[in-house]
Amino acid sequence: MEINDPRIEAYFNFELSSEEAKAFLEEAKKFPEVWQEIQFKQWMIDGIQDEGKIELKEFISNRLAEEREESTGKFWYSAAAIAIALVVGFGIAWPYLNKPSVLSEQSSAIESAMDSSYALDHTPYPTKNQRDKESADTMNESMAVLSASEEGEEAKNSMELSPSEDGIPEDDAMMVAKTMHAEPSEYRKSEADVDFKSNRGYSDVLSTNIHSTDLDLKAGAAAVGEELLPITEFQVKPIQARGEIKTKELITAATLKKSKTAPSSENHTPPSTNKSKPLPTTTMFDTVTNVKSGEIGRAKLKSPTSSEDKFTLVLSRSSSGKPSGFTNKTAVGSVNYYTIVLNNFGDLNALIYRLGNNYYLEAGTQFYQVNMQSGSTWQPKQVTDKSILQQLNP
Amino acid sequence: MKQSNPKETSILGRIRSGDREVLIELYKAHEKMTIRHVINNSGKLEDAQDLLQEALVVLWQNARKPEFDLTVKPTTYLNAVIKNLWLKQLSKRKYLKDESHISGKEVAFNPDPVTTMDYGLVHKALDALGDTCRNILMMFYFDGFDMKTIAEANGFANTDVAKSKKHQCMKQLEAIIRKSYNPSDFYRDGN
């Protein structure tokens, strides 16, 4: 048996039947040189298979890691979205939470207005306890208070008592006292006035909400030199979220640079330095549409060709951080649907070009050859051939 | 007449068409079972993960072999592969444990040819090859695609062109290896 025996090639091309292969090996063992050659070739093939196994395992690991990252990312995005929604919601609600509720505002305002009206007619101004008591007391007691107020000087003294002594809050006491006895020019500068002003909103609410009451608010307001302002209707506006929360950073393909390929011609032949040997056709793909989560986008073949291949570019990241690509092809009728996964290419705009039977990826400022073998994981190989680069980027 | 489950049929079809995504689906479907089996049989979680990947590689490679005639569901087949591979692992571990009394020198003179074979040189040579050549060799020797598929995938006119290209690529790989290394270093005794 010679070292160039055609059966060696046939054996490694799996062209021999199992019986033929067995017989061939038995015979080859008798020829050390041939046997060594067979062993060497077998070692190379084992090495190729080992590389394939490593790649396939890497593919499985990377894809699972990506899915786990994605699900973890989804969880954190959801958590972040909820936290943001809560913060925004709380921020919007805070002024209303911080203030008394509308009902309490109204009741405070009513109370305040009633106090003002009461103050106009009653001296001395009673404490809340007194007022509560009053409401429960008989008319005679009320009349006694009124008769006491007629004594004038006594009532005035009563008003000038320290608020802490009679339990009336200082501001209220000041306000009421000044409402009754002081000149507007005096109390306008006072702290009580400032407080009253800050409560204008309540008066405003009151003005619209208790119109039906018989309280003469205008008179009360006029008594303290205040003007009732028209109230603005309170409107609740929905918070509109802009866009959707995305689980992955999305990259859209760059708009095709018209200068790169001839936009007018369907099949563009780029300029070539070698006129006698026309260069293959450059096919360009449309800009990306239908961007989905995790995808760079869908690149559509712009120039119709016999194959009309369609591409989906998917941006992906894996824990290895090593740039790699994965190509998958599904043929539906005469159309080939390619999915090209770009692992760890970073943030980039991507376009695919075809020169003859080869496909190239423009990522960032570089061009890489795309391995179109279905089910293959490939390492990005930068295009350095000047003639190819010239066609891709004339 | 027994009808095959279309889902099960499609698994094999997808593997044969080179759809690697199906392996991820199979991994997820068998992960719990594999972990349970390995942990209940003296293994660890990492062993289970490695084992399942290994089993998927076996299914991937076997599915395209012409003689591969699957009479059971692919998932049943995969379960069987997982169990067989784990038995092999355990036997190997037991063997190593039983041989642990042998001195290091004796072990060195009786290496396991499979585990000691260094394919790093081939891996480097493959990286030095062009993408097309690398793909052709991987498709043929690892994935087990036929020449028609290889020709279509690589844009060759016909299977003859693909076959010729494959031959050239193998020669190229051999030349790269031979340039730096002596083939006799990798000679294995045929006995």
C-alpha cells in the first residue's frame, strides 16, 4: 500500500462502507508509513471535531448566560420602573399629601370663615373648647356672653390677654384682635397677616365650595383687607410615559450613506482599478425596521436579487466579552432568512453588504467578513484586503 | 398507525437543518432531570451542566449521520445519552480512584490516549485558516453536513466544487501543521 492510496482519501471522506473501512485499516496497519499518515490525518480530524465541540458548548453556555442576563435585567428594569413610578407618583402627590385634604381644607376654611364671622359679632373671641361648649350651651349662656361683650373695656382686656393664657393660638388671637381693633396698615406687616395670606387658598376653596352657605365671606375678607380670588378648577392630568422600558439597549442601523453605494442602480458595480476584471456586485440592504427588544433591527435586502436573502441582526452580550458572531439560516421557499447574532460588538451601527458570494458587516468604522454558514459561530475577521475595502467603502 | 409527535419530529428536523437554537430548548427541558440524576448519583451541579452539554453535542453530531435511525423520541434518546455518559464518567472516576495507588511514574507511562491527545495545535492551525476553509472543514467533520449542504451554504456551484475545496482546505490545514510540527509526534500505535 502506497501513501497516496486513494482509499486513504475515501476513508476520510466516509466513502467506504464499514466492511471496506475495516479491511482497509487492517491492511494499512501493515505499512508503517501509511499507518502513520492515517493516524496523523485522524488526529487532525479529531482536532477539528474537538474544536467544533468546544464551539458548540460555548454557544450553549453563552446563549444560556444571555438569557439569564436578560431575565435578570428584566427583573431589575421592572424593579427600577416600579421605583421610578413610585418616586414620580409620590413627588406629584407630595404637595397634596403635605397639605390637608380638600375636605379638611374645606372644613378648615369653613371654620376659619365662621371664626371670622363669629369674630365680627362676638367678643371676646372664645377658645375652641369654649365654642364647643357654647354650641352645647343654652341660649341664655350665649346671651350672657353677648351681654358681657357689651361691657366694652372688659372685653377689650379679655382680647389682649396672652394667647397662652386663654388657650387661643397666638396667630389666631393676633389676627382676630387686629381684625377687630387694629388698623389695616398696622397688621398688614404682622406675622398674623402673613399666615392669613398663606391661607388664601383655603379661602379660595371656600369661595367656590360653600357658596350655598349664608356666610358672608366677602364681608369677612373685606374686614381683613383681603380680596377673594377666583378659584381655578383642579385638573388631574395623566402622566404619560414616553416610550417603553426596554430590556436591552437597542441599536438602530445607520441610515445608508448614499455615497457608499450607488443608490440609483439596483445592482451597483463599484469603481474598480482593474477594469478588465469587473468586480462583483455590491448589494446593499435597506435601513432597519421593526426593531424589537434585543435586536439591532431587521435589514431588508434593498436590491432584488435571485436569492432575496433577508437578515435579522441581533445585538447580544455575553459574559466572555469576546466579540463573536453566530449565523443561522432558515430557508422558506426561495428566500433565505438569516439571523446574525453579534456578540460583544459593543454599540454599533451595522450594515451588511454582499460582494459576489461573500457577505460583509460594516460595524462602526470597520468591515468584517460574515460567515454565512448556518449554525456557525465565527470570530470577526477584519477585512484588510484593499480591493474589497475599496468596493465596500469607495 | 402510530403518529409521531410533530414537536418531537421538528426537533430532529431542526438539528438536521443546523438550527442550534433547538439545543437551548432541549437544554432547558432536560436541565432539572439531569441535575437530579447526577446529584442523586454522586455528582455535582457542575457535572450535570457539563454532562448535558456533552449529551447535546452527541445528539447534534449523531442526528446527521446517515446510519442514525431514531426509533424513540429525541428527548428519550437524549435522556438515555445523559445516563450512559454519566455511567461512563463514574466508571472513569472509579478507575482513576482504584489506580490511585499506582505511582505517578507508572501512570505517566500508561497514559489514556484520548485524554492526553493535544488538539491545541489543530485549533491554532484552524484559526490560521481562512474563514471559508475553516467552515467547510467544521461543517464536514464536526457537523456532518453533506457536500450538497456545504456547497449551498458556501455558495459553490455544485458538490464537486465543494468537495474539491474541502480537499484543498484539508491540505492547507495539514501544511500549516506540518510547517511547525513533526507528525511523528502524534503517531499513535495501532495496536
